[in-house]
Amino acid sequence: MEGGYFYWLSWFLWIIYTFFAPKNRARLWICVCILLLIILSAHDVTIHSFHISLAYVFMLFVSYFFVMKQTGMTFMYFALASASMTMLYASFHFMLLFDPVWVFIDATWLLAFVLLLASFSLYRTFHDRLLVLTVGCCQGDFLYAFVLKQFSFPHVVGSLLFLDGWAFATACLFIWKWLEQLPMHIDTRFYKRTKEAKT
């Protein structure tokens, strides 16, 4: 079912951050953004004959807000990196459209795997990977819709299928971040227990 990955993973992430994350401003904004994405995913608008999901508009607005904070060579590198992700996303869907036989597993899983490999090769930090992944997916889906429009093929920009792929890739990024931080948490707990035992 389209939207299944998105809704399940979104609600799961919202529960994790609401009940288990430290109480700070970042947690509040993450929870608000997740709820807005869930609400807006059910609505779309028509702009110049393009059907665009409001969740897509919200994602693009928030992403570009953080992109515009970058300057100089950092911005130039991000522009090239996001352009690469855009072409990768669009190319994957064009190949899926014209020759679906080569997809040997679920297309959402395969797309997430490809996007994750690209984001890991482009950036080292979690926030940069998430940003380039989101911008690349958004721009790629619009490019895909733009090309399809030339042949009068209908396509909703930011559809539930798009949100599924993005949510699955984002969830994998969060899991990887947690795995990276796990040894540090284990060392911290071990140090505290050792210190308590000595005292």
C-alpha cells in the first residue's frame, strides 16, 4: 500500500522523539515537523498543471531554509552534491519506468539503498546526509514529473510513493546514526558503573 512505509515510520519516529529524546528545542521542532508532514501528506495543490503534495512543499521549504544558510565553497559543493542526487533519483525512476524487469527486490528498498550509498559517499555527518538526501529526492521527483508531463503522463509531485522512499532512506540514516553513537553510550555507562563500584 502506498504510504505504508511513510506513515508507520513517521509515527514510530514521532513516538521515539516524544517520549524518549531529551527535552529541548530540537525535539520540539522535529515532532512538529513530523506531525505536519503526516497531516499535509493527504493534501495536494495544482500549480501550472502540476499536482504537488503539500508535504512535498513543506519538505522543500524547510530544506531550502537550511541550504540558504550555507555560503561559499560549502554552498557550491552542496549544489553539486544535490544535483548528483537529483539525477540519481530521476534516473532510477526512468529506468524503473522503461525497464522494470531489473528490479529484483522492492523498488522502495532498492531506491533507499542507492540513495544511502550516494549520501554516505558525499557527506560524513548525519545532518548533511539528511539534507542532501531530502533536497535530492525533492528535486529529482520534480524533474521526473516535468519530463513525464512532456508526454502527458500523470504524476503527483511528492506522492505517497515518493514519501515512502524518502521515509525509508531517512529511517536508515537515523538507525546508522544510532549505531554510530551506541559504542559511546556503552562506554559512558560502563565508566559510570566502574566509578560507582570503586566508590
